[in-house]
Amino acid sequence: MDLNLEHKYRKSRTNGTIYVTTRSPVSAERQIELESGAGELYLNGIQRNYSVDQIMQVAHMLGDVYKLRFKIDFSGESRGFAYLQYIADHSMDCMLEILLLRFRLANLSIKVFPSRNIRRLLLNNVEQLTPIQVYQKLRQMFHYIKLNVHEIRPQHYVYIILYRNNEDAAQAHHTFRTKIIQFGAEAAVEWLGKGSRKKSDLSCCVQLQRDEMNLLEFTEKDHCCIRF
């Protein structure tokens, strides 16, 4: 990274992501908003030979960057997309237009869109395990905000898992790929985007907190849904 930016940002790498994060202080209120995905931009069309430093040199012109998530493959080259957030609450329309222009001036053919901030995963085809057993396994694997369990037919469930933001959901998705066998030979996990799958809009009959002790009560309820 350019020496002029090293004192403002730290760079790290985890699995298939290079992170560039601010060293500047951020208010607690704003950090909560940012960690929930506020103002996130989706950068697409990043060529394999483009570097993190090239993107940061351009992005920093528009203000202090909160976080850049640059997706890479096993060779360390770009997978074609990244996610970008600024500390300040800029106008989304303005940022889309100006950042796109800045990339063009830097001869970088990168497109800029609002991030969809998809943060729900759908776990399906779980055999042999009860919803309580699935709930307990999920709690041991990673943190989530909410778990909805839908009984789409007697004794057949789908699990919709909500995470704090897209980054947490992506990390959970990666973990699922390595541990999916724990949920059965036919188990599968997929992204659940906004407006997809009508089953995600089913009404629920029970809502429980994560630490409630009377979890088994839902088995006596009507066939619909439980929320953890």
C-alpha cells in the first residue's frame, strides 16, 4: 500500500478476502450502522490484474474509507468484485456517479452499484436432525441474529438464518461448505436474496429468544414456524 495511506489504513487477509480497514476513530453509533451494511457499495468488473492498492488510491479521493473487502482466488488475484464503505454518510447516488467517473479517469474499468447487502442463508434438506438439534449446532458454529424454522410439510423443515451483515453471512457460508456434512448427506445451503423464495415470507407461530430454556414447546404447536 502507498506510504501515504499506510498510516490511515490497515491491510489483512482472511480466506478469500483482502481487508483494508480504517485506523481512524469512528463513533459508536456510526460504527453500528456501518457494521450493519450502511452505505455499502458493490464494485464489479474488477480485472484479475487490478490490485487493492489501485482501488484504494481512487476510493480514498472521495473521503475516508471505512472498509474495503477485496475478493480474491487461491492465486491471490481478483475474483472480479469487491465491497466498499465510507465513514461519512454520503449520498448514494452521488457516490455512484463520482466513483465511477474516478475509476474511468484512472483507466480502471470498474462498475459501481449499491450493495444489496444480502445477509440471509437458507439451509435445506436436513435429514435426521430435529430443529432443536440444528439450532444447537448453529450456535456452536457462528453467531447469527435470528433463525427462522419453517415446517413446509410434516417433519420437513427449512432454516432461514439472518446475519448482521453480508460479510458475516459470507463467512458463515464458507463455514457451511466445510461442515455441511454435519447436517446430513443431502443438506445444502444457499443465499437467500431480497424477494426470493415465497417460503421466506411464511407467517410464524412461535418466537423464542436465543437463550430460552423451553425450546421443546414448539413441537406441540401448529405446523408453521419457530423463530429463535
